[in-house]
Amino acid sequence: MSAWHTIELHGRSLIEASAGTGKTWTISALYLRLLLQTDYRPQQILVATFSEAAADELRERIRSVIEDAVEQLRPGGRPSPGSALLTLLGGDESAAATEYTRLRLQLAAQELDLAPIGTLHSLCKRILSEHALDTGSPINWTQLLDERALHEDVCLDLWRGLIHGQLCQPLQRRQLIADGLRRLQQALRLLTQLDSEPMIPSDDKLAECQILSETRWAQPLRQLADIDGVFARPNSAIRGELRDLADLLQSDDGLPKNAASGFPNLSTGRLDAEPLSKQLRANAQSLLQRDPAFQFALRAVAVLQHAALSLRGSALATLLPHYRQRRAAALQRSEGFTYQLLIDRVQQALRPSAGEAGLADTLYQRWPVAMVDEFQDTDAKQYAILDRLYRNETGQSRGTLIMIGDPKQAIYGFRGGDLLTYYAAADSAQQQLSLTVNHRASAAYVTALNSLYQAAGDGFAMSALRYQPVSASPRRADRPYEQHGSPLLSPLKLHVLDADKMPNTLAERNAWALASAAEQIATLLNDPAQTVAGKPLHAGQFAVLLPTNEQVAAMREHLRRRGVPCAGAGRSDVFATAWAEAIQLLLWAWLHPGDGGALRASLMSPLFGLQFADLLALEQQPDALAQHAEQFAAQARSWQRNGVLSALIPLIEQQAARLLDQPERGERALTDLRHLGELLAEAESEGRHGEALWRWLSDQRDALDEEPGEERQLRVESDRQRVKLMTLHASKGLEFDFVILPLLFSQTGRAVDLPRVFDQGSAELRIDLGSDHYTRSCAEAAAENQRERLRVLYVALTRAVYRCDLWLLEPTQDQSKRSPGDPQRAAVDRLLEPLLSQKPWPTLSGIEWCPASPTPGMTGLLDRSEATPIEARPREPLPTPRALRRQVSFSSLAHAGPGETRRAEDEPELDDAAAGEAEPNATLLSWASLRGSQFGNALHGMLENRRLDQAFSQQAELICDQLRAFGLAHVAQTPQWVERIGQRLDRILNTPIRPGLCLLDLDAGQQQPELDFRLTLSRLSLGRLREVCERYGDTRMLPLHWRDEQLRGLLVGKIDLVFLHEDALHVLDYKSNFLGLSLRDYAAPALQRAMDHSAYRFQALLYSVAVHRYLRQRRPDYEPQRHLGEACYLFLRAVGLSPADPELGLWRHRFDQRLIDAVDAVLADQDEADAA
């Protein structure tokens, strides 16, 4: 079956989507079909994929398909040729039916943000949060723990137990300690990926190992070695072996895996067998036959054949229960989850209970449809969750489960994925669909891949997995890749080096291949005869895919030498860069403005680039040094008031020109600096301010990870005009015009110590720790490792659009002398063995054999700035521009800033020079030193978290906690300030905010602090919003910078307090702004100016509209005139200061209901009449 529009929308279906065959488009089209041909809404259609980035992309692709369909169904529109909508509708609908369909899809587009589209881990997190009682999860848990950190902590705990002689027998303990903590962590990580119990060494083998604890034999062994009449020569090797065995018995070191190899004579086990017999005198055999020490030596060396494996395996099996118990205890203490525990807990909760409907039925009713992308990477536990949801209590399938994947791209075995799960799921599918048209690659390249896999035969070393030929779509026909004006008919280039000219060592071979690949790229870029769509090639069209990050770094250097721009740094930690150190020095200098040493250290960092001579010159110019100090002080003030980015971003922009003078390193520097700035801002948003932020950065740099989390990995520089460098695994899901594969011949197998195999007896995957079948298990694991490398090879080959260059070694050049069937061989050798073994090499359609030069040149990239310009060609019309979806808030609308902000970040301060000229008020003057967003956030936190039954003067601990949380520890340490803050807040609570009402009068049932809201924006027109404000209100409340643009996404906000008074719900917002030093600066006229200056009236309007919607949905008897109250803004510095002016610092307003209704309609993209 190949038609997506005819597949049944009920039951289980499997869609096999080979690389480039339009998997994402098919999912989007199926989603549209579900909306059009069933009654399901987006909230009922579960879509799961492998990563958050893929989920975001998939959501936007689905949204695009739905919104395109909405536009095509509008009056005057029509489905575009080849669209999913045209296929589904067939053009037979009446006008009324078309309008009904359009409205349904428009509603679906608005509801898409509510749709469960994400990873399976995010789905499980949602289940645990929303069904805490059913899953046994902590109520309101929020912490998602670092799996790696938790694992390392538990392993360290076990390690301490081992060091102190606990948990294991002495020989086992000695072996694990000798192996080291790192090896223990790796082994336990692998063991805990599976629920199954490991296969362990037999009791007999473990009992045999006890012979190695018999240290009493050490002295007799040495004495035997010293007897002259037994051995043929004084330097006989057998003498050394006996002494080595004696040392081994008394040593505290563990055993190497091949310990027996150090005893070649004793390993023979027989006195009459060579080489042992040649080491003895003629009459010695009968003597040694009766010698107990020698007989002990033979038995001990025989045990060494398996001792290391048996001791290690049995020790790990002993530690595994202890590990699980301690890990579970640590998780229980933290009341959090790891990613793996999310899956485990949901899987356990879904197990059927006798006589109960169970959680599975509840979730199925909520999500009767599921589509699972990248299904080949789903592990057994994840599939068990899906299988349970879409199977009833009698075991019959129910609902719709569509599984989409490609087993040829299953390359994440190291994360626990396995093809056994994929094929088990495939067996349960009632129908299967194969996508057989490649929309990525050119027709010539599709032909080359078909030829390659057909000629290679068994391309994946699995009988169940075969390459199925695909056809090419005409998508690339109008943008051909040509040489000298003719299409390239052989785009798969196999570069093979002559056997007699190949370097001997692997390092030399790798260096040759990288140099040859770099030379090939430079040559192609310099050749004007190479064109795509008539235009010369540029570096941004190329990607070099390599097995390891170290090779990525090496390739970068080869390209740099040839002047070829490239992007990609491998998997490195941004906190390990010199720029992280520079920013750490900068923050320290900002925190200590009087520290001249800190200032000088920062100036000499790469961020400022001063050399020692420059600093000496500055010392002779006190004014210049003072100017630097003043700049640092101003930046520090900006940081304190407005956050770290407000100080850091202008500084980066100031230094950008100097940094970009180094073309190969400047953009890398700017990328890292901006990345670090974002991470600092995120840490700041979590409550780390001032010195706490510096300490956080210091901790990140002191604890650098071997494999940093995704948020810490170095980002790729702007790569539009650069060769992309990345690992093979990182390339999955991407496409490039030209792909370069220099080092696949070096991607050989690795030794397997803890093989993971399918156990036929238990029908599950298990780890073999040294069972009687260990040798067979290792062979099976090595074979599976090679099969996965063959799949990685397929992924690499299918990234190309037009051309792929692949470097090869002839079979005779394999210095390891591996047989053709050896699973340790490189996947490319295994795949091409049938072709390379033929002489001459066979002619295949689309493939060219290219003899490789043993000495690559050093071609520099030509400067084309004066080249003859290519004749401009008219390009196809671009699709209709669509506003970007984003999350916006009052702050981002009013100030063109980022999305959602913290509570006081929208409270700008008035400079002292701009304050009023009236006589200062003593109270306001005494508070003037405390200002900025940190102090404002602290005040918000105090008001939000206060105890209603106590005065603030009795809540000193709360005041101190909030001050410390926002970087004001020095204020919290001053009792006079803590007392004054409490008194000020108590005065505010006792000041009337409406006639006859103080905040202190409200009980808990009358108020809700920090009310969050999220309003969907399908097509918010800022121009239309300005128009309705002009009609019903005042445009002075709107930001002056607004352009007439459209916004799509979510409008988010957080109202400081909503309170109920006289049956109406009112909005209240706290403002800590410093407006001046006189009471006049907080009187009604001044407050009106401040409200307009900061667009607070616009904020109050948005809050009122949000409460209006809330009431409309919650109160059946809702009447806006009765139930929607005022917006109140309290300027905290002045409220209650003047008995003569009880409304000092208080702004109140009730908006015209016509304005609220009109703004509500604009936000909903409706006509005002429809909204009413």
C-alpha cells in the first residue's frame, strides 16, 4: 500500500518511510485528514516524536498545513495542485459545506497549542502531573532531575561502600576497585537501561576463583622457582611465571581481562606439552607431578582464563540491587523524576488492575488517536505504554495508533533502542504503508543509491531488513546539478587509493583522507563549471560527516588551511571556552568596582584584548584607566537594574568589530558570547542575581561535563556560506546538497565487555556478565554493532541531494587482516566487499570509481569577488508571508523586549536628574538607594507569599528570604532595613485602595495572587488594535513604536492580584518604580504621565480583557457592568504617605466596556459583532 489518503483511520498502522520520502509531510497530511474525516479535535490527537526540536518543527508543519487549508477554503481561494486538501476534498463540496470545513479548520488551528504534540517523555511528564494520585506521584512536583548527576552520586555512594570493605567479597571488591569508579559507572548505567536481570557467571566459576585468595602459596611458589635442579636454564621463563603468580596472589590489584596470557607456559596445563616441557630438566616432570605448589600453580593459571570476567560480573550482579535501592531512595528524597523514571512510572501505572477501569482507559478516552514519529527509535518500555493505551482489557486493539519510522535508520542502540521492539510492533499492525518516492535527492542520485544497494546485496546484514528501491520525485528537476552545462549522471563518487601507496598506520590514513576530502571541496568550489541551477557552488552547500567529534575538529583545521569557511565544532562545552572565563572575570569586576586588579584582569581577557604593553601604557594615563573604571561601573549598574543581558549585549556589540577582524575565529567568538549571555539570563530568571550569578558561572566551569547537555553544547556559527561539519549521528534528519564522507573506513567495531543480547529462554534483552555463553554473546553483540554501523552508513549516504563523495580502502589494505565476515570490520568495507573484490571494479549506474591521490595538494579557495556575475534568473514567487508564532507579553509588546518577563522587569526607573524639582520628601529620600528590578522583584515576592493572618512586621524571615533570593543579601543582613520594609508594607496593606476597602480586609477567598493567563493569538493585527483604541479610548495608552504588523502565538501574562469586592472582580498590580523624591511625583497627574510613559494603561487594559474572558467562561450569570471591576495600580513607594491625599500613589480606572469587547474581538481575530 502506498496511498496515505486511503489508509484506514482506525486500528494499528505502520508507515515505513525511507530517507527523504516525505515522512513529515505525510504525518501533517494524515493529521489534516483526521480533522476533516473524523470528529476528532487537536486535543484528542496525540503526536509523539524523538526530540523537543522535532516536536516543535512537527507542530509548526501541521499548523502550516491547516492554515494553508483555511486560506484555500476562503471565498475566492482554491486548493493548490498537489495539496493534501485537494486530494481529500476532491472539489465536490458545496459552498456551505466548504465554509463549515473552513471554520472547523480555523478552530483547529487555534486549538493546536493545546494539542499533545511532543516527545514521549513530555507525554509521560504530563500524565504524572495531571494524574498524580493514579500514578503515585508527588502532588505538584516540578523538578526534573539530571539523570547523569543522579547516577554518578549513587555510584559514588556505592564506591565508598566498596572502599570500606562492604557489599562484596574481598576478591570481587579488589577487582572492582582496580577497575576504577569510571568503569563501575559505565557498567551500572548499561545494566539499568534494562529491567531484565543480567546473565551471570555460574557458581562453579565463582567458587574456582577463590583459589586466587590463597596467599599462603606465594612463598612456596618463589621457593620452587629458585630450585636449580628442576628447570633447564637459570633464566627459564617458567621461573618468572612462578614468581609473577606469587606476586599476583599477594597483590591488591585487580586482574586484567587477559591475565592468563602472562603465563604461556603454565597455561598449557601439562608437563609433557610444549612449551612447558622444554623448560624442564629430564627428571623434573615426576618431581613436579608430586609438588603441591606446582600443581596449585597449574590450577590457579587455569582459573585466570576467566577470573577477571567472573569476579567483575558477579560483583556487578551483587551491586545491582544495592544500586537500585539507593537510587530509588535518592529519588524519593528529591520528590523529582529523571527522564527514565518518567517512562518507568507511567508504564507501571498503566498495568491493568482487577475490576478497575484503570488509568489506561482514562487516557485512551482523552487521546483516542496517536501518531508516533521516528518509531524505529522507540524502546520496549515506551512501546509498552503505547500498546497498553491502545489495547483494551481483553487484549484487543482499540482506537487509532499510527507508527511511522524507518528501521534502516535505527542508529540509537546506545540509548536503549532496539529493532526487536519495532518488529514486534509491526507484527501487531493491521495495515502497512510504504513511502516509495524520494523527495529529497535528485533523480541521478536516487539511481546511484538504488544501484549501490542492489549490487551490494545484503546491505544491512539482516534477513528482515532489506533496501527497497525508491523512485525520485520531479522536485529537483528545475534545479539541476551540472558540469560544463550537462547533468552529472554519476553523482556517487567512490575515491579508492592504490594499495601500494597507502600509509601504514590508521592515524596516517585518517589524515590522508581528511586532507584529500578538503582538497576535493576546494577543487569543486574553485571550478566554475560546477553549477546548481546555473549558479556556481558555494561552501554552504557542503557537509562533511565524520564518526567522532575529534575528527570534526581535525577536518576544520584542514579546511582552514585551504581558506574554506566552515562551521561546526563537535560536541564541546561552551563553559570550557576562553569566553566563559572572560565573562567570569567581567562579572567579578562588575561586582567589585573598587578592585583595580579585577578591572585589569578583565581588560586583559580576550573580550577586551588588551596586551600587557597596553596595560602598562594605561597605567601612565590615569584618566584613561578611570574612564574604563567608570564604564565598568555603569555596566554594573545596568546589570543590577535591568538584568545581565542589558549590560552584556551592548558590550558584545561594542567589541564585535574587533573580534570579526579574525574571520575564522570572530564569528565563533560572537556565537559563544551570545550563547553564554543567554545561559546567564536563564540562570538569572531562576533567582540567581549578583554574586549568586557569578558563583553559578564559576560552578559550571569547575564541573565541566564530558558530554554536556544540549543547552551547553557549542552552537554552530552562522552556516549559510560555510561548509557544515558534524558527526554522522548528528546529521540524521538533515539534508545537504553535497555530502563528503572521508572516514567511514575507520569506523570499525569496538571491544564489547558487557554484551547486550536477546535471550531466547526469557524472550527479553539481557546483559551477559560472564555466563557460560559469554563468548557467543560477545559475538552476537559485535554482529549487532556492525549492523547498526551499516544503518549509520545508510543515514550518511541518504543525506545528499545532488552528490556524495566517499573515501574507501581496498580490502588488501586492511592491515588487521580481518576476514570478510569479521563483525569488527568497518560498515563500508562490509557493504562494498562484493564490489571491491572484483577487478576491474564493476560499472554501476550513477556511480563513478575515482582513483585517489596518495598526496593531496593544498589548493586555496579562489576569490570570486571579481568574477563575471551570473545572469540573474527570475525566481519562483515566494509563498505568502506568514507571521512567526511566538510567545508575547505586555513587556514584549510595550518595549519590543523578549517574551514573558519577571515581575518587576517592566518597571523602569527614573534617573535622579529627571526627578521632580519640588522639595524632597524625607521618607522617599530615605528609600532612594533601594531601586531596580531586583528590589522590585523582592517586594513582589513578599506580597505574593505573605501570611494573611500576620503583619509584615512579624514576617521578617519572609522579607529576608525574598531579599536574598533576588541578590540583595546585604540588605537582608541589615536589621534596620528589614524592619523598615515590614513597616512600609504594613502601611500599604492598611491604606484604602477603594472606598471602604484595604488589602488587609480581604480574606483568602476574596483574592488570588499571581493569576496566570494565556490567550491564543491566531492573527493579532496591531493596526486594528490601535484603531479600536482610537475609537473607544485613547491612543496615548499604546506604545509609540508599534508598526501595523500581525502577531501569532500566545499572549501570556501574570496579574499580581485579582480580588473580589462588591461582587466584582478587580485587577491590582504593584509597581516599585522610582518616580521622584517629592510627593508631587506620585500624585494623580504625575501617575497618569507615568502610566502613559510606561504603557501601563495598555497593560491594565490587557489584564482587564483577560479577567473579562475568565469571568465569561466561569460565571453563567456574568454581566460585565456588574461583575468586572476596576484596574488598580499601587506605586509602593508612596502609598499611604500623605493623610491629606489618601490616593497618593494609587491609580484606578474602569475601562469602557465597548473598548474591552472590541479589544477582546481583535485578540480573537473576530468581528466585534461576532465577539459580542
